[in-house]
Amino acid sequence: MNAAAPASPPRPIAGIIQTMRASDPDGEVEQRPLELRLIRRLFAFTKPYAAKRNWLFFVVILRAIQVPAMAGALAALISGPIAHKDGHGLAIGLAVYAGIALFTIFTMHFRQRLALEMGEAVVHDLRNAIFEHLQRLPMSYFHRTRLGRIISRVTSDADAVRQGVQDVLFISIVQCGQMIGAAALMIWYDWKLFLAMMVMVPILWHVNRYFRARLSKANRDVQESFSRVTATLAESVNGIRVTQGFVRQDINGGLFRDLMRDHARYNMGVSQISAVFLPLLEFNSQLFTAVLLVLGGYRAFGGDLDPATLLTFYLLSGYFFNPIPTLGNLYNQALTSMAGAERVFHLLDTVPEWQDAPDAKPLPPIAGRVEFKDVTFAYDPGKPVLHGISFTAEPGQTIALVGHTGSGKSSIINLVSKFYLPSAGELLIDGHEIRSVTSGSLRRQMGIVLQNNFLFRGSVSDNIRVGRPAATDAEIVDAARALDCLDLLEALPSGLSTVVGEKGSGISLGQRQVICFTRAMLADPRIIILDEATSSIDALTELRLQIALAKLLRGRTSFVVAHRLSTIRHADQVLVLDHGRIIERGRHVELLPRGGVYANLYRQFVRAGSEE
């Protein structure tokens, strides 16, 4: 009997990659070789460090001059004291050459140091700019963009930009300066021989033109494939419970190996192109040298060129041609840097689907009246998820949103929070149309408690202060005491100073809910948004949380995606949603006797054991 075949991904890697690309348009950024607009924009990040940048350019120019100066000093030694057997002149020449060499070491040190500092400063500002921009992007961007893709922009793409800033630009200046200086000296020694050598330059230009386009695309593919690797890694870590719960380790491992093979294949593609490109550059250098020796030797035999000048010219040709392979490598690095810069700036240029209107004004203190007037809403144009929603929540009322998954409950919450704007209709807060007020002023009067009870890394007190950063420890204690939950927080290993791990590790589910309730209570909002947790906790903690929730909602307008019968029963209005429409509304005692959709949902709640 044959052994069972090892588990393999249910879809081929090409299909998965195609799906990743289709679901993340940010990955499909067209990038052309060394665009001037990108270089200018990247250079703008050096403006805050103008003094350091100018010193760096000064040192780089010195360094660019020093190399041909050393070549000139060496050429002068050969054609002068050595050719004429002048010992005194040779000693002076060697001293000059040694002085230039020592000064070169000094400038190399400062060039490297200043370039590293400049690269780090630019990447520091670039990453801060990315992070600040991400904080202001709407929810829709994060819904459609994979986490790994975002991480790649801040990490690998920013590092690629660093290489461009600290290495490519300034080393290229040094290498080009070396070539220009060597060319000037060769022209001064024998311009005819130099022009004869330059006839072959078009060969080098055509080789470079052919390979640069291929390298540009290959480097872009490498970075895209690496983004897919990081996205899958982040997804795997975030979903590790699902992976282990459904025994998907082998399948996920196979997918990751396929993605790594895909990434390695693109890397090998770059290596293969470079393995042809760079030797061709070297071959051209050697070919030029051969032409020099043939033509120079012929002229030396005819007495038109003395051997010392030919030897000097040969040494100078090395200074001229040796930078060419280096510039080829730098060109590869430049393509990688530009690909990274293109992606980073594509993210920074991402314009939210909507922003606060230019004439939007801060929302004054509110009582908490919320009114939907014939609101229609669509995440994607032409595909509405809410249809003609109309209702009013008076100050202090609790609105329970009930319905099956996908009925529109979360969409209503997203609109009240101004994470999205209505596609049609009006949404009024205390009579102010939501489009006419600034998002920050609205959310500062609103508390949001989400189902996943998200906690940041830091202490418990730091997490509670999210809504009011300036709150004192005494105010935190008062907020917890007002919810009658202070003892639950003090029972933590270090009380309010207990350090919360990543994703709230080390804190029980009930304690997380208490922290989030206290956070909302401390902010003292007029409107509460609550997506009740569905996870089961022990009966005693559940009872304590219900009491705390009742105290939190008292006197505040609240919208609750309800999963607990107690919340539904005590709501001032129950809105029953189905496919984006309100199909029933009223209080629990009014809806239950009708025997409609709400009554059926209620019976399902009871059968599922939701009753306290």
C-alpha cells in the first residue's frame, strides 16, 4: 500500500500570487529606470539636513578630485623624475604622493561617516512620514491592503532607499569624478589617443541600455515577491491559532516554501542578468585597454609617443575604466532603491477616498442625538450594503442592532464613527450633518469598545489612558470604581502597572473587557459604540461585566451590536437588520409578541444558550 502523499497547498502558487496581486493594487506600481522625479523627491528629504548634506558634497567632491590627483602625481613621477632619473625630484614626488594618499584616507573616513548619518536621517524621516500617513488613512485602505505589504514599505523598501541615499549617489559622484579627472589628464597627455579610445564608447552605452531595462523589471519583481513573503508571514503569525486548530501547519509551510522559491527565482533572475552584464562591462574595459596598447604601441614604435607617456596613459586608463563595473553595480543598487522609493511614495501619495471638508468645523459639546435620514451606503461603488436607513437615537438612548452576519450592523457603526461617509442621505449629530464637522472633534466625544478588546503594549493604566492621555492615576481609579470593577484590575499581578503583552497576552478575556470599559468610562463620551464580545467567560465575571456595562451606558447614547439577551431586553430601540434594511424596530417587549424575524432570532439566542 502506497504511503499517503504529503499535504500540499490546495491551489498552485501562481494562482495564490495572482490572488494576492488582485487583492492589493498597491503592489502593482509601475516603475521606470531612474526617474528624475523620484530622485528630486527623495532629495527633498535631505533639506532638513542641508548643512550636513553640503559638507558631504564638499567631501565627496574632494574625494573625486583626489583620485585623479593621485593618478596625476603618479603620472608626473613616471614621466618626470623616473624617466629622467632625477632622485631629488623623485623624493619630492613621492612625498607629494604620500601626502595626497593620507589626505585621501582622511576624506574617505568623513565621506563614509557623513553618508551613513545622512542615510539614517533620511530613512528616519521617511519612516516617520509613512507611519504618520498610515494613521490618517481611512479604514478602507486597511481593509484592502495586506499587513505584510504595509510592513514591507516601512522596512525593506525604506532600507532600499537608504542604500540609494548613502551609497549610490555619493559613490557615483566619486567614481564619475575619478573618470572625468582621468579623462582630462589623458586628453592633456595625448588627445588623439584618447579620442581613438572613445570611439568604442557607444558599445558600452548600448550594452548598458539593453540590460538596465531588464534589471529594472527584475528588481521590481524581487521586491514584489518579498512583499508577498512578508504578508504571508504576518498573516501566519496573526492566525496561528486557526493554523494549529485546523492542523494547517503543513499546508501553510508548503505555501511559504513556494513563496520563498518564487522570491529566490526572482533573485536568481537578477543575479543571472548581472552575471552577464557586469562581465560585459569588464570585457569592454579590457577591450579598451587592448586598443590602447595596440594604438599606443604602434605610435611608440614610430617615435610619435614615448614609452613613459604610454605607460602613464595606461595607468590613467585604469582610473578611467575601473569605475565602469562599479558604476554598473551602483546602477543595480539604484534600480532597487528607486523601486523602493516608488512604492514608498505610492503609499505616501495614497489619497483617502474622503477627507474632512475644507469648511468642516469642530463639533461643539453634544447631548448625543443621532439621526439617520434615508441613508444609503456602499463600500464599493454600485454595491450598497445599506438601503434607505432612517431612525433617531435620542440622547441617552440605547440602540441595539440585531441581525445575521452581513446584515449591515457594522456598517451603521462605521458611519456613526465617521470611518466612512454615507453614499446618500444625511447623518446628523445633534443636528450637525456629519460631513460638516471634523472627524477628530466627533470622535473625542465618542467612546468605542470593539469586540476584539484590542490592547496596546504597555501598562494597564497606559491602555486605559488611550481616551484621555493626561488622566491621572486617581482618575483611572475613580473610573474603574464607578464601574464597580476596580478589584478586578487590582487583582492583576502588578495592578494597574501590569504590563500588557502583545495582543493583550497575559490578560484574561474578562479583564480585557474591564480595561476597555474603564477606558471608555474615563473618556466620558456622549456616544458609546459597543460591539459586544461573543466569547464565553465564567458566569461570575459575566455578571460583573453586565453590571459594569449598564453603568457605562447610563446617560449616554449608545449603539450596541448586541450578542447578549440582557442588552437587547434593556435597549430603548431594537433595530432588526436584514440585507442592509431595517425590517423591524421597537422595544423587546413590543417585538417579541409579533412573532416576526426578531422573535425567531430571540429563540435562536435562547437555544444557543445566550441567556445569562
